[in-house]
Amino acid sequence: MSHTLGDEPVPADTGQFTHTFMLRNPSDETWTARMLVEADSTAQFDGLYAVEPESTVLLTLTESSTYTLSVDVLETEMTASEQITPENFDCNQSSTRVEIDSEGELIMNTLSTLMACGTETNSTDESS
């Protein structure tokens, strides 16, 4: 399942980039999960999914802003959330990935890369 939130993705050469929010289920169980995207405490996206084994739900955020991304697994009442900012909409790849393990627990990570971004962006990432 995939969904785009905001305007259609803009090619990278325009200087506007996207952030992906991915929920993956590598387990053998089917889990019911809620994915919520909020900006300024207002829901921008609220989806409920039956996430089958080896399946993925992918949201693409195309408008640079500050968002809170949340995932809830209904069967286990596990919750994970993370805030992303405009700095996460960088020139290469920016994503928040969530995995549901076999116990229904969540592992969430946000990753951004700034390699080979051109002259307007610093070539080193001092936060590493």
C-alpha cells in the first residue's frame, strides 16, 4: 500500500524533496496498525491497516514542514512516534521506518543522508 500526502512529488533538481514514512511487517503475524501524521496538532493523515506478513505501507510526504509521525499496533497497544522537521527533507534520502516484530513491538528510526547534495548544502554532516 502506498499513499502520497501533499502535492505530487517534485523532481530533485527543483530543490524540493520528500520524506517517506514506511511501516514494514517482516513477521509471520498479521497486525492491525494505525499510522498518523500530524502537523501543528492537526491530523494530516490517519490510516488503519491490516498489515499482513512481509507487507509494507508507505506514505510519501511532499511538503517540507514539522510533522509528528506515529504508529500504534492495536493488538498489543504498542506505540511509537517521532518528530521530523524541514531539515529531514534533504537532497538524497530521508525516511522514517517502522518495523513490527513477531511480538507486535515497534522499532522506529529516522534516517537522512546529505551526500553529494550540490553547492548549496554542506558536504559534511557534523551530527553523525
